[in-house]
Amino acid sequence: MKIEQLPTADLIPYARNTRTHSPEQVAQIAGSIREFGFTNPILIDGENGIIAGHGRVMAASKLGLAKVPCIRLAHLSDTQKRAYIIADNKLVLNAGWDEEMLGLELSDLRELDYDLGLLGFDGDAIENFLKPQEIEPTSPEEFQEVDESINTEHECPKCSYRWSGKSGGPN
């Protein structure tokens, strides 16, 4: 893969892009680029059409960047490009957070006087991650007898994994 520095104005947004970018999010991306540099190149097709990086291009324009780093994916068919534009945006949303570890990282960064606003979380979310989650003790009276012979639907509250079966966990 070769990274090319191309004029921002020469890049063509995909007309049917399904991902949206609010002015606030574009400002966050611009802040990230200002703080960390342009660390994630724009993915383009053989005709400078944007495959991935619409928000980064908008942020680069906001920052007045004349050129941005690009990787050309000219080998993709039109169908593959269309599918990848969706997959690139959706697959990242399928990830989760280790909230305890995130809280530790945020706490350490705060102690180092780092601007946590540059990380993309709003203030309330940051404060929630920084507060240790208190688990209330359960009294024996709160437990209910479970009929182990009954098959029921279950869903993991963290990852939303679903399974059917007797209570007690996935089979």
C-alpha cells in the first residue's frame, strides 16, 4: 500500500454515503487531527472517490489542510466499494468497551492534566466511566427459586448475546 498526499479539493464524496457527520463530530475529528496529526489516511478509489474517510475530509477542509494522506483501493469492484463503505462504518460500531479499563485510562489521563474532551466522549460519559460502579449487596431474601426444567430466552446485558435453554448460562 502506498500513501499519496492528494489535494483535499480533488477528493469526491460518495453521493450515496449512508454515514452522517454532525458539525460537532466534524469539530471533534478536527481536534483529533490537530492534536495527534493525520494518522488515518483517506481510502479512495481509482478516480479519487472517497471510500472511507468522509468525516476526516470534512475536518481537513475545516482545518484548511490543502493535502491529505490517501490510500488508493483501485482493485475493488464497484460492488465491493459500495459494500466496504457500509462495512467500514458498521464494523467499528460492533466493538464494545472494557468500562473498568476505560475508567482507569481516563483517570490516569486526567491525573496527567490531559484534555479528556479530545477523546470524543461528552462530559457526562467521562464522569460515569470515572466513577467506580457500585454493586449493591444482595440479601438472601432477594433470591428466587428457579425451575431448572423451564427453557427460557436469555440475553447477556453486556454483549447482547442471546441463547435459549435452562437458566444458568449459555449451553
